[in-house]
Amino acid sequence: MSKATVLALRCTGIAGLGAIGFVGVYCLIKCGENDMKTVMMLVWLPVFAVIGMLTELGWSGALAKFGFMRSWVVKGILYIFLGTIAIGNQVYGWVVGVFMIAFGVVLLLLNFKFPHFLDDGEGDTAGTPTPAAAATAASGRT
């Protein structure tokens, strides 16, 4: 997969996460009386949106805590999850929710097409020894 495709996917993810965060904040402010369950779901939308955007932008602090977000599968599942929360919150919630669900499905399908692909374009690091494990192996110690 080309770097231009990766950039397009990242930009689409950031735009979608921004829209999801906006839906959460806007519905909390403008949608009137909500029950506690709805309020909690709407609070989580901007929280997950900010975490997702920071990891998409490659911020090292976010990646240190949420390194699992490097995987297309995890991103796809997160986007589907956020889309299902947004659905049902006014018309824009439906629009953004359906978009995020569709984008999440696309990411999952891309994972099947390119199974050894991470968002950095350098391939899957699963099974790759850490630097400490590689140094231990090189020195002959177990």
C-alpha cells in the first residue's frame, strides 16, 4: 500500500474522529433532556475521538499508552464502535455514525487484503523481538 493511501486513510480517520467528537459535544449541549445512559455515551464520543486523533497524528505520548491503536483491526473496530454510539443522536449523528461504521468496515477489509500492514507503512511488527530481547539473544543468554 502506498504512502499516499496511508495518508488519505489517516486524514479520513482524523476527519471522522473530529466529526464524532463534535457530535458528542453538540448533542450534550443542544439535544435537550437526556437520560444518564445517553449522557455517558455522548461523553465517551469526544474522549475516544481525542485519543484516536492523537494516535493517528503519531503523538508519542498517546502511542506509548495506546500502542494497540497502530493496528488497522483495532482502528476499524473503534470506528465501528464510535459510529454505533453516534447513531440515533439527531440527523448529523446518523450521518457521521454511518460514515464511521462504513470507514471501520473498510479498514477491516484492508486488513484482510494487506494482513501485514500497520499505519506506518512498514509492515506488521507482531512477533518482532523487542530491542532488549534481541540484545539478550545476541549475547547468548537466555
